[in-house]
Amino acid sequence: MTTGLSQETAQGTARGTARQWRERLLSGGSWTVLALLVVVLVVIVVINPSFAEPVSLMAFAKKAAPLVVLAVGQYFVIVSGEFDLSVGSLVGAQVVIAARLMDGDEALTWPVLALMLVFGLLVGLVNGLVTTLLRVPSFITTLGMMLVLFGAIRLWTGGAPTGALSESFRVLGRKGFPDVPGQFQVPYALLVALVVVGFAVLLMRRPFGRSLVAAGDNAVATAYSGAPVWWLRTRAFLLSSLLATVAAVLIGGFAGVTAQVGQGLEFMAITAVVLGGVALGGGRGTVVAAMVGALALEALFTLFNQLALPSTIRPAVQGVIIIVAVAYAARRRRT
Amino acid sequence: MTAGTGARRYHLGSTEIVYLALVGILVVAGVLVAVRGGNLFAQGNVSYMLTQTSLLGFVAVGQTLVVLCRSLDLSVGYVVALCSLIGATTMAGDPSRVWLGVVAALAVAAGVGLVNGLIISALRVNAFIATLGMGLIVKGFLDTRFKGPEGEVPFAFQTFGYTRIGPVPVSTIVMLLVAAAAFVLLTRTRAGYHMFAVGGNLDVARLSGVRTGRTLVLAHVLCSLCAGVAGLLIAARFGTGNALVYSYGLDLDSIAAVVLGGTLLFGGRGSVIGTVGGVAILAVLDTAFNVLDVNPFFKDVLRGVIIIAAVALYARRQIDPASRRVRFGAKGSASRGGDVA
């Protein structure tokens, strides 16, 4: 989490450092969402001290991992100046495809996983090429893709998902590292999320990541400086669909197959990324902030659970929070 | 579509293309239905088609104003549901309270639009987030407060949903009147010109003395008002208010119709007439799918493909080279320069 820090020299007197920190925490960027996450977690612990126990923390990590993976994927697309509204139905489609094709058969786990990867990449490629080469706004491209996937999957299964996921498929989403039920364990989902975030941080430091942010900030200037903007953005869509596939494996393992898998996840992922201070329209924000945004969003849901809010009021609270968070971030940025 | 070698001389606007596409789809659908031994233009089908246009039409006309300002409104679906409930519960089956119900529903709609507009213009929140958040807030309120259909619409008001003049439903006529009003607003009034200016370039508009905040707020209020009318129409058709209307996907559908109608999603260009054409295309498709007895899930697939394909067809024309100053010679347009690395 030193990406925001590394740009500024953190030297000076103790008072200067304190002021720097205060500014950083209140700036509305990645440190603010981190502060929000800490505050929410502290409130949860105050309400329910048992949340601080390693077992509950790991359960939280397991639940949050898919959203983190999706948020990282969405980050690539958003920072390049586009949207991906298709990830929710892609997650749903992948889970249903997996269940239908393997139907509980262990031997088919790996072939089906390979097929899911290919399918995910294909969806990303279509999204990317239609957006960049045919110049359809990504909002419309991915909205259309969402309709197509939603309809195609239900057409294929006749309305209700059939089949079952094999046990080895579900390990990643469900099991953990010393596999003793009820004991402390590091969930595999957490490891997957960490690997994804690490890989994304590395990628954003490479020329690809730098050019991607540049393309989101000013596509014309980036094109004139010699970067293939259309291919950069297409790769962002490929990464988003790839990570949606990874998230589908985690979600399928965690929650199993239902007709509603993935519904609304695209807006959750976009909310998480935006909560992390990443600007819609591209060119601003870090991938770590997107991850923290996802954790903060998931922590807020946990808090709502702890407060025993009626589940129907939750969307309203979520709505207020994202508006306030983005308004807060916008307040500083323009002055 | 005519962007070929010699076609430059006759300039085909995007609205004309929308209506050409509509005619094309009508012909194709008509032939397909005729091959199956039906008649797409039978009175029942035509009035179904026109009925389909009215609900989405109201929402899409409002959405056009917002999209022209380079904004967008994802809360319209929830506003429709909210207004159907407020209208129906206020009327409470009493014919003398019809006007009260209409006014109450529209006032609430205008209030939601006002808040949307203020959050976007004064708090500088991205429209996507602001209206998504507002939609979630309204959804939370609806789910908590209403546990199913509520209220009762007196028969006098239900006629708004069912009366037809020949094959044309009254609701469609009202929708076309609203669209005409929006057309006049956009092409004949200062507020309308300001909307184009704000959508074209916010900073330039502000520097030219346009009160950009007011323009955005006005567009959002009008958009929510249109959604409110759609909510009243739902109430009139169902006889009660219903929260579940928000799951119809009116928000995304209306944006699809607007873009299908040739309005640029990035603001500053487009027309209400195009939007009405876009709504009509979606309604024709829906009717044809129904008459042809297409699997409802397959409808979604086709709709997705058609929306993308149509927008891809106009996309090249909307970023019209003729209307932009060429700066660095002919080739090397922005988003596709360079080679595959």
C-alpha cells in the first residue's frame, strides 16, 4: 500500500509529517478509503468483539475475495476510460456453464476450467474489439453483452441452472489452508485475491499499466505518442473478463449454483472501484485503492449485518454512502 | 451506412438513419411474420406495438434530455416504481383525488430529479454514481415501505392506460405530445440550446456564460418528471402501484433507446425525434418476437446483438469528420492509431 506514498518524499519534522498524513487521510484518495475501511472495521469490532478473532477475520476475507478480484478487473477497464457492465452476467454465465458441463464429475474439472478461461477471454475480446474498433461506447457494448449473456445462458439451460459443481472445483472458493473445520485457516480465496492484486500492482508499474492510465487520461495524446490505444483498452477488457472468470470460480465454490449468481455484481464492482477514489472516465487512481474500496464495501455490508438493519434498507444506505464518498473525493480534486 | 465513395455529397443525418433502420426492421419483421402466415400489421399487433412504445417512450424522452447534457440517469426505473405507488396510494380509489395523485406523484418525481441534478452539479459527483446511488436509495425506501402492490386507481384514471382511439392508445398520444414538447424545448428555447452547449463542452459553455448547473438540474428534473408520468401510466394500467416495476430494466432500456436513436452518449448531439425512432425500433422488435413466438430468453440475446450492431453502424457517422476541424492531416484518428505491439 505504498503506491500513494512513493510519489512524495515523506521526510520532514514530526509536525510536518503529521500534517502530511492528515492531508493524505482527508484528501479523498486511496488513503481516505483505507481510513474508512479501518473505521468501519473498528466499529464492527466495538459492536461485536468476536469479529477481531482470526477465524472471523478469515471468514470475512473469504467472503470479500471475489469482490476484490472483480474490482481489480473493473479497475483496469475504468482507469483506461471505459466501463464493463458485463462482468455480473459473465460471472453468472461461467458458474452455470461450469455446473452444466461438469455435472459433479471430478474428471471434468480441469477441462471445464480451461473452457471457462477461453470463454471469458472470448467475451473480453468481443467487448474490447467492439468498443475500440467499431467505436461503440463501452457502456452500450457491455450492456449489450450483459443482455446477450443473460439471455443465452437461460436459453441454454431452459431458465433454471442444472448440474452441479465438482468438489475439487469448489475447493478454491470454500476451503482453506490447514483444512480442519472450525479451526483457524487461511482461505484459498484470500490467497487467490492476494495473487491477483500482486499481479495487478506489478502490471500497473510496467509500461502496459502506465500507458493504460495515460490512455484513460487523454486518449488522443496517448495515440500521438505512439501507444496503440485500441489494443491497450482491448487488453483491459480481456483482463476484466479473465478476472470475472476467476471470481466466478470463487463465487461458485463459495455459494454454489443458483439462478441469481452474479446479479448486480457489475454495479458492486464499479462502486468498489469508485469508492477507492478511482475516477470514472479514467486516468486517475491506483489498483490498491480499488482493492481497499472493495474491502470497505464488503466491510460496510458486514456492519449492516451486525447492526441488524432490515435487509430492505441496505440498498438505501449503500446509495447514500457511495454518493457521499464520491462527493467527498470530488470536493478536493477540483480546487 | 452510405459512408462510401460518392455518398458524401448528400448528407444523411443520424435521425434519418434511425428511421431508415426502423423501416428496414418493419419490412424484415413483416416479411418474417407473413412467411409464418401472420400479419404484423393487423390491428391487434399494431396497437400492441404502440402500447409498448408509450411506457419506454416517456422514460426515453426524459433520458434524452439528460444524455444530451452528457449526464445519465440510472434511477429512472426506481422513480417509475415510486411514482406508480405514490399516485395509486394518494388516489386511493377516489375519483375526486385523481388530480391530487397526479400532482403528488409528479412532485415527488421532480424532487428526486432536483436532488439528482444538485448532487451532480453542486457536489460534482459523477452522474453514473449519483443516479445509481439515488436509485439504490429509492429502492431501499420502496422495499422497506411497500410490501407488494398498494393503492387503488379509480376507474376514471385507468382509462389513461386502456383507452384507444382507433388502434392508437391514448397513452401513446400523450407520449408523442411529451416528445413534441421536448422537441420544442430543445430546438426553440434558450434552455434547450444550453443543454446542447453543456453536453458539447461543459467548460466552454460555462465560459460562454451558460449557467451550467441550472441547465443540468433542469434536465434532471424534466427527466424524472417524464419517469413520473411513466409511473402514473403503470398505475393506470395495473390499477395499483407496484414496486416491482423497477425490475423491468427501464433505466438501461431507456439509455439503449436513446443511443439507438442516434443521440451521442457523450452528449451534445442528438434529438428527441431520433429517440422516438429508437423506442419504436425496440417496440417493433418486441412485437415481432411475440408474434413469431420467439423464446423470451432468445429475445434478450437478439436485443443485445441488435443494440450493439445498430450503435456500431452509426458510431462511425456520429464522430463525423466533416464537423470537426482536421488538425494533423487526414489519417491517424485518435482511438485506433499505432500497430499491434
